[in-house]
Amino acid sequence: MKTTMHIKVDKDIKEKSAKIAHRLGLSLSTIINASLRNFVKTETFSVSTAEQMTPYMESWLAEVEEDIKAGRNIEGPFESVDELMNHLEK
């Protein structure tokens, strides 16, 4: 037996989550049902604070890796904290 559930969600969150679900070929209803089934099955609720890389961060890291390979924009290693601090004060 199915039932209807009414919940309040920020409009922005609903739109973004529906877009992601659609991109995955799923409905938002399917996502919510799966989440609720998992909650019932495990009797747990978890929230991840792990940050995911943004496209900007990925491109920035790619630039850093290129600099490392080319030996550009590299300082150190420093033998001591004092040596590092002296370098930073220049």
C-alpha cells in the first residue's frame, strides 16, 4: 500500500536534488524512498561532512601538479620553522 507524504523543503534544495536525480535517471521520489528504506533497515542516519572537489578545485590542483612537474612556484624544503618564517617575511 502506498501513501502520500508532505514535507517542507527549501525550494533551492528541491530543485537541485531533482536535477541530480534526473541526471542519474531517477525520480526524486525514488531517491527519498530509497533513503527512507535505508533508514528503516539500518535504523541509522548519517551526515557526511566530507567535502567533494569542485571543478574549480580540480583545475587548480591540475595547475599545481604541472608546476611541480616543471619545478615552478616551488619553495623549500625548509630545515626549520625559523627558516620557513624567514622565507615568508621576505
